[in-house]
Amino acid sequence: MNRSRISIFLISVLSLGLMVSGGCNNALGDEPPDSQPVQRVTITGTVTDPAGHPLPGVLVTPEPADKTSGPIPEIAIYTDKDGHFSWTVPSGTYDFVFHKPSYVTHKVRVDARPGKTVPHLKVRLKPS
């Protein structure tokens, strides 16, 4: 390896170490120690094709839909072999986006608030 590659590698490792140790709390969606703890809500769902068969490997991404929604530490998740997903997000309103090649992208608005019942999402993707 040349020196520039080694330098980039070391900077990457050090940056990751800071994030894991809490040195970049806000980047990870955590609140500073002097504020109220972030309340989180778990959203679950199942994604199927038009015939009702489970769709594994659907990309699921929640996008904050209002200013009260918190940052999301993970970038995206995929449905499992049975088309299921589960994602815990900070309290707020989100547009859950479902994307799979050969299917039409679908959005579902979810109001994720502590104490509010959030139904298990049932999404049927249509072929494109």
C-alpha cells in the first residue's frame, strides 16, 4: 500500500472509533447528555407482491416528513425472506419508502409517537 492509502485508511478507522465511542453523538441521532432522552418507536411490516407472496430483499428507508422527526442512525434495511421488516425510529412522522427493482416504488406515511398505536404495515408492491 502506498502512503496516501494508508493515511486514508487510518483516518477512516479513527473516525469510526470516534463515532462508536460517542464522540459524534449528534451524527448518530443521539441527543446531547443535557437534553431529554430520545423516545423511539418500532415500526414493523410485511411487503408482498400483488398475489400476496412475500417479497424478500425490498429496500426500506424511512424519510423524516416533519421537523420533529429525529435523525435515523441506519441508512436502510431490507425485508427478510418472509418479506418482514422491523425498524426503530425516533419519535416523529416518516415516509417509509419501499423499493425493489422491477416494482413501482411505494411510500407510506407513518406517525410514530410513543403511546400511539402504529399498525403493522402491509405493503403490496406492483410490478413496473
